[in-house]
Amino acid sequence: MTKRIQDPIHGLMEFDDWVVKFIDTEHFQRLRSIKQLGTSYYVYPGASHNRFEHSLGVAHLAHSLVKRIRESQPNLGCSEKDLKCVTLAALCHDLGHGPFSHLFEGFIRKTRTDRIKWKHEEASIMMFNDILKKYKGIAGDLSEDDKQLIRDLITGNNTGDRPPYLFDIVSNKRNSIDVDKFDYLARDCYYLGMKSEFDFSRLMNYSRVSNNQIVYDFKESYNIYELFHTRYSLHKKAYKHFVGKAIDYMIIDALEAADENLKKSKKIIKRIRKRKLYKFVDGYLVPKELKEQFKRNKVTEKKIVKHRSNGAELEKDDVIVDIFNLNYGNEDENPIDNVEFYDKNQPNDVFKLEESQVSYLTPKQYDELYIRIFTRNRRKIKQIRKCFKKLLKKDYGIPNPMTYYSR
């Protein structure tokens, strides 16, 4: 028996009974209350979608891709259990997200010194384990090895002996092309009101398994560039939007204060509701030749405050430093370098493509380091901006730093 769910991205999605059993758990249903894009909703009111529908979409795509592989390449021996494991891993991959999605990860890493590398996938596995414990028999005919495969597929780490190509589907550590991205890029663009030229359905249709990995028709090379360009654009325009990030810091402050001072937390939340937000002060896009220097000698709140004028009332807590990298999914590497292709005339021969075989107009640099400064005190914006520019000149030897507000 199947359950049909209408979706604005994928149309009518069908789920078998063994998937529905997981969907109908309280663990999965809680995802209805977790915004997919966290505080981006405060900037883009259309971005009201939740982790629930995203997870359904990822499961739908994973099931469709594995089903297609089974039908088009029966010689691979992809089993019914493989189909179930990949689909359930896709469904459960975001179970561990906390309030405001990725913001909660940042909060945990900041406040728990024993969790500085914590990721939501760890909690997803904990939630999956709890489902198995509380809902006896929910896994049906899946063995302990199958359950471990689901856990491995969520993290992308193959600890067993199952076919490596299965790990290209949900959380692809090899080249970052997976159905998780297919869904969230399409879904986020739709709800943000943004356009994308990336066509995931075409890419899926022109994929096959060869050399134990998923490879693509070489004619899809530019479509893959569009995938990574769309990801970069969404980070640049929406996920890292400075107003959304300011609200991120306010919520983290409120969560931290709640342990000891609930009144302070309430005051911060009231500021958000009245749009009395922390303010973006200035930013600096680090030139390629200076990136290593800034990585070795990081900009900090203390270093900025050090450049205050004599007698100025400027404290470290007035300043927030936000440092992040934007890239095409694999640090400073060209994403195509980790993708293998085939020619339909010789589908079993895989190869890589050179730039000259794709386009000379593709990017020449694939990551950027950005430093942004915020303040909790809106009256000190100009003062902090001056201190930041002094820091860049004196501490980093940049005679005329072209910051965000330089004109």
C-alpha cells in the first residue's frame, strides 16, 4: 500500500508502507516545526518551508534514482534491501536538526567545548536509533548490517562492504553531487523566489553506475557547474545574508543567556520582534594572496577593540566577528575535477574533463574568504568601522583596504 503526497517541487510523490511507518513517527513529524532555512525566514518571508518536506523530497529522489539504477543496470545486483536502506537514509538524514536548523549546530559548537566539531548527522543517527528502539519491528526485514548501512549512508562514511556507488546518492563525500542538494537547491530557490538554471531531473536521467561510482554523460558537465554555481549563489544571496546572520547571533545570545538570565533572553527576543537588530558594520573580501595570512592570524573582537580611540567606550562584547568561506563545494578545487563522465557510445569507459572541453568562461577561483563585522550596539557602528579599517591597515599591512563600505 502506498501513500501519495503532493509536492510543489516534485509533483505527486509516492511512498511505500515501509517508508510511511518512519514518516509517521514523532521523531520525523517534529521536522514540520523546523524551518529549512532558519532565520532566512526573517529576511525572505516566502522561505517558510520546513525540514519535513525537504526530507520527503530527498527520500523521493533517492528512491527514484536507485529504482532507475536497478532497472537500467540489473547486472549490478542492486537489491531490494539496498533500495530500502538508501531511501530510509535519505528520509532520516536531517532528523538531528535542532531549532533554526544549522544555527543550532553553531550554538552547540560554541557552548560545548566537547562538541566543537559536532554536526547534525550525529544527532540524526541518535534519532534513528531511538526510532528503532521505540517502534519495535519498524525496520521490517532489515538486518543489523542493513541498519548500519543506513547510519553510514547518513554520514557518507562506508564502514562495511556494500557497493561504494550507494554512497554517492544521499551524502556524497567524493564530489558532493547528491539528491540532498538536488532537492534543497530546487526547493530553496522556489521558496526564496530565486531562479536556477540547474536541472537535477536531467542530470539524474543521464547518470549511470560505472567503476562502482555514479558517473554522468559528458554533455552534462555544464549542468554540473550550474549545480555548484546555484549553491554558491544561494549562500551568497540568502544563507549568508547579513540581516539573517545578525538575527542568528541574537538567537545564539538569547540561548546562551537563558541558562542564567531569562530576562536578558526575553529582551533579545523582543528586540528581534521590534526589528531592533544587531547591525552589520563592515566586511572585507580577502584577496587570494592574503588568505593564508588571515587564516594564520585571525581577526578577533579583541584585536578590533584594541584600535579604539583614547577614552572611547568600546568593549569586546560590542563587536561580533563573522568569518566564513564560500566555495563550489570542495574548498578551492574545481568541482569537475572530482567528477567522472561517460560517452553514451562507450558507456563503460569513464573519463575526466579538462577545462578546454567544457568552457573557458568557468571560474578561475573556486573559493573566497569573507570577514564581516557586526555590532550589538547600534550607536557604535561608525566607531567599530573605523577600528576595523585601522586593524586591516596596521595589523595586516593593507594600505587602502577596500571594505564593503569603501567608496
